[in-house]
Amino acid sequence: MRLSVVTFMRPGTEVRDRPLDRIVDYARRIEKSGFPGILVTDSLGRDHPTLDPLVALGVLAAATQRVELGTAVLQVSLRNPIELAHRVMSVQAFSGGRLRLGVGSGSTRADFDLLGADFDQRFRTLMSSLETMRRAWRGEPISSGTLSPWPGCEGGPPVLLGAWRNPRWIAYAAKQCQGWIASGLYSSWEDLENGMRLYREAGGTNAVLANVVVDLSARPEPGSLAERAKVSLVCLPEEARQRLKRIEQIGFDEVLMVSPASALDELERVRDFL
């Protein structure tokens, strides 16, 4: 089971904090430490400052050399699919093919309200948008024109679908995508076990558990994601070891860990549990 790192790309505590320096430094430390992947999240209407995930991945592509880059997960239903396909292809080209695209319909109405997008139709929009993006990456005619693929990017990057518990979307991830992404924030242990059974029965071969919060002091801030996460490593080390083993026994191929304090030493310690 692989262990990779997710960063939420939150602002620093100082007004003059330079996000470019901080994010690049963290990414380089992750790569130097030997973690196989760095992934970023996607949000824009949550009452706190955020950065565009594809812009951030473009920066990380230039700052790193070997580590895989990805999204967990990109809210496809909020964007124009052809424009999004072009931006994704740009990151794929800049990274030398290191991009893995985790996608989802979006689960927070505030993001849709901010852009005037239809929250209730988000699943239908996701399916049609993914088909349009795949056609664009293949260089097929779309509407009245064609998005010519950048050399080496034909077909687009591997696409992994985020689905918390809906059998239809988990089966779609198995049959139509290159992976399934479950959530440590929103999925219970029972959800993970049932989802894995559905995914494997449908022929899925790449199961990823995202946003597994790590805090080995077991002292999350009240109301924080660490406190609210359903499946996490917010516990003392021995308990974290047992939980990680349970995740592996359920059958996940990769875990995407996140440290709210960007404490890389804690993530390294968890990796050593395996």
C-alpha cells in the first residue's frame, strides 16, 4: 500500500507570507523524503482563501522532478469542460506526464452558488463533461472545432473518480476510470468496506483513500476537519498503526495523508508503520 501526501494549500499565519515559497518548499521536502505523490484539493466558496488547484500543480510541476502530482478531487461540474481539458493537458505537459486527475461532481453547494452553477444537476454534468474532455484529449471534433492535443498528452492523464458511497459511481470508477477515490473525511469504516466490495466486484484495480488526517498527538482543534473526520489517524501512534493496518486489510492500494500543520515528520512516522 502506497502512502502519498495531500496539501490543502491554506494561507500562512503572516499577512506577508509568500505562498509560492512555502508550497514549493513543502513539495520539495515531500519529494526528497521519498513519498510517491503530492495531491491538492479544490474549493473556492468555503469562507476561507484558496488557490486554484491546476495553477498550483503547474508550480509544483516546475519545482519537482519525480513525484507524481494530482487532484483529490477536482470539481469538474463547476467548469467548462473544453477549457478545463486544455488546462489539465497543460499541467500534464509541464509535469512530463506525472499528472493523475482525481475528479468529482462536487459536494458543497456554496461552491456552486458562487459560480451560479446547478448543484442539483452536478452528477449529470460530471458525466457529460468527462466524455467531452476525453474526446478533446483524443483530438476529436467538439462543437465547431477541435482541441489539438499537445504532443505526448494524447488521451489525457489517468482519471480517478471520487465517490463516497453511491454504488453507481463506484462501478463507473471501476469500469470507466483508472481508479476510485474514497474519502476519509466523509466515509465511515462501513462505507469503505462496502465500497471496496462493490469496486472489486466491478473489476476495479486501483482503490485510493483520500484526505486521511494525521495528528499523532490526538489533540485536534475543536470544530476542525481533524476532529470531524470519520476515518482518520488523529490518535496516538499505536492506535494509528492499527487503523492503518485496517485500511490496508480493507484493500486500499494507496492512502493520501494530510497533516493540518504540514508536519512532514509525522507523515514519515506513519509511513514507517508499514
